[in-house]
Amino acid sequence: MTTPISALGDQYVRERTKRNPISATYLGVTEDFDGTGDFGPEGQATEAEADRRALAELNGLEPVNRDDRVAAAHMRERLTTNLDAYDSGEWKRSLRAPYGMVQSLRNYLDMGGRTTPEQWELATLRLEGMPGLLEGWIDCLKVGLADGVTAARRQAVAAADQAQGYLDINSFDSIVSEYGDGPLKSRLEAGVAAATSGYAELVRFLREDYAPRATETDGVGAERYEVASRQCLGDVIDAHDAYNWGWEELRRLEAEMAVEAEKVLPGAELGEVIEHLNRTQSVEGEDAYLEWLKELHATALDRLDGTHFDIDPRIKDVDVVLVHAKGAGSPYYTPPSEDLSRLGRTWWPVADRTRFNIWNEATTVYHEGVPGHHLQYGQINVVDMPRYTRNNRVSGNSEGWALYAEKLADELGWHDEPGRRLGMLKASAMRAARVVIDIGVHLDLPIPASEVSRHGPRWNFDVAVEVLRDRGRVSQHRLYPEIVRYFGWPGQAITYKLGERAWLAARDEAKARPGFDLKMWHTDALNLGPVGLGVLTDFLRDL
């Protein structure tokens, strides 16, 4: 049923698609658009003005049913938060690594597919448009420099290194080789040369012009963090309360890890148990790793379908790929397109490894695949849902669901091989460590008195690395990019545990009601869409 509110949202998505091809591609929006767009200051102002118009029109409309009420609440929250971020000048310092514009632009070239003549034409347009997109983004950063509003120097250096990494592996040249001979070859070659030149200029700008004038301070402060955390969570939080809870949760998980480690190797310290599992529960070589990943994705889907979920046949395939780019940290997921012509995809960084530990990555497969991101994002593309809701996703909802999915897999008894439950607990401890690092660094909070003897009284980069390594038990190859990520993307690292907390609280509340059915609750909850945690909590009470 089309309502004035859903029609407004659909119009907004169509118009934004044409203005922002990268966002459209990541979301899988199926509209006609080329590789161009305006990422410069005027483009940012245009986006903000579109948000103001949409919000004003939304405020004049009345919902006609429950779906409309959800859509209106979600749209109002997103538009308001986006405008707060714009008005505070965040667009002038939109620079972060490794999950920022450097990676987004490069992945943008791959996500449209390069099989049919039409896809190759679009890939060519994207290559040709890349210098303009880069130039617009750099212009925004130049405005920030002129206004004294900059990102941290650490982000500039890391982003430059990441961009240089793509150049070092001839990342763009491979596109021409993949195409071979054909009518688009000369345009592709010119586009690759332009994209390569654009990335080289970006590296020069970040290293020579931006980094020397960027702030040395990594933390963003309470005012900026409030807006950033709302962007990521879709809700207002008490950051001090969340910080204290994060420490409590970390200690709880550490105690549970000790119990689980005793089951694996009685009498051994946790570090010894992890070393033992690394030796005994791993695979050798990229091919073996990829095969293991694919098999576990498929097994999880088979075990889940028909039990706690009815999975639509159209989303039963998921693409699994390895990532070789320099600076890649954690595995991540990109969703299917609206029309499902593009598969959902999980991405697995290789770094410099030739041996891959699998005891601690099984839980990440459930997080990124099924019942995690792939199930959630696939589900929203096969149900009748307002288009704005589907295409304006909130990290607190989706990452919270994916971490809830890891816990659900544990509740279903899936961690039935040596060390895999410990791997799940270790991953959850890492997410708890993220909470204390992210809030502690950005708000410059003191480390609790009970932890000072171990970590010192105040946060800095080295302390954050230490906490993530020793308390989050993160592998060496992930430490540096993980901490850079938290420092450059305030509020995102907390979405996992705080989102999981919201999902679990909602489930506990629903369980207390007569006639609770978990399978039905899962379906109804996912069908609300990837709304912010505030909207999610309010409307889950009605299920």
C-alpha cells in the first residue's frame, strides 16, 4: 500500500540515488544513475537542503497505519540526525580509515558487477567519474583546513597509506586485464589512468597538505560524540553509563572465557589455550580458507532454515570473497541489491597470513552470514517494506542483530567443535573492549581505578592497542587497523554490544508476554526494518 509517507520516502531514495552513486551502489538501489556525483561542498549543501525539505514535508503528514508510523519515526530520526551532523560541520573533516571514502570508492568499482555489456558500460562510467568524486571530497577537506576544522592526523596518514596500498598492487590495472579486448577497452584504459592519477593525487594531498595541518587529538569530545553516536545507534545514550557497563561486561566475559578455556585445555592459562587452538584448529593456504568459509556459510543456512526462520529461496546464496588490500582489518558484509541481482557478499581480509585460525572465526561467519547480516539484509529485500526504511540502515540495529545472531548460534548449540564457543566469547569480549575504548578515548574518560594498575590512568593509542590485544584478544594483524578505525569513526564501535543489549532486552520483554513464539518474533522483528534502536525498542513492544 502506497501512502503519502511511503511515497515521500521513495522519492527521497530516487533523488538521493542520483546524487550519491556510491551510497546507492552499496545499498543496492536499482535506479538509473551514472558514475558521477557531487561530493564537494555544494553537493553537501544540496544533500542537507534535500533533508530539510523532506523533514518539513514529513512533519505535515499523518501516518495511516502501523507501517507508516514506523516509517515516519525512522525517517524523522534519520533526517534530524543527518542535519545535526551537517550543521556541526562534520562534512568538512569526513576522513577516516580503513572504512572510509578510500575503500568505498575502490569497492564501488567492483560492486556493480562486470559481466554483461551493460555492467561494463557502468564500470567504465564509474572509472571516468572517479577523479571528479575524489576532487569533490578533497575540496571539502580543504574547506575544513581553511576553517581549522580537521580530522586527526592519524586518519590522514592511515588513509594515505591505504590509498597507496591500492596503487601498490595495481588495483585499477586489473580491471582492464579482466575486460580484455572489446569496444570499451580504450575508455577503460583512460579511466584506469585517471583513477590511478586521482588516487596518487589523493595520497600526495593527504601526506603533504593535510596531515601536517591536521589535529593531533584523536578524541572528538562530548558534543561531537553525541551526534556521532546518534548517527550510529539511532538513539541517545548515556555515554558514561555505557562506559561503565562496557567494563562490567568485559570482566563478565573474561570470567566465562576462563571457564571455557578450562574445558579445552585443563590447567592451562587462557593465552596457552589460544596458542594451542591456533596450532590445532587452523587451515593452511588461501584456497583451504576460502573453501572452509563457503562450507560453513552453507551449513549455517541449512541448519537454520525451517527451524527458527523460514528463509526465502532468493536469499539462500551468499558470495564469499577474500580481501588482499593493505590496511584491511575486520571481515565485513555488503548487502544484495534491491532486485536481488547482486548477491550479498562477505569479505574476509587475508593480510599477510598463509595460515588461518578457524576456531575463532566460525562465530564471525554467523555474524556476517546467517543468521547475521545476510539474513537480516536479505530479509528486508524480500518483504514489503517502505523503501526509505529499507535503504537507510542504522548500524546499532544491524550490528546489534549480528552480535545477537552469534549468541543465538551458541544457544542453538552450533559451537560444538573444540574452542569454537571460546572463539564466540573472545569475539564478544573484543566488542566489549570496543565500547570502553571508543567512549573512553573520545570523551577522554579516566580508566577505572580497578584497572589503573594494569593499563594506567588515561587513554592513548598505545593503551587502546593494549586493551584490545590483552582484553579483546585481537590477532596481531588486526590490531592497528582496528584502533585506527575506532579513533576515526566515533560511535560505530559501540554499536555491536549496545545493539545486542537492545535486542536481548527486547526479546526478554517479549518472552514475558503470553504466547511468545521465538520464530514468529524473529520474523516480525526483522520485518520492522533496520531502524534506529530507539524506534526499534518502541515498536518491538507492540509485537
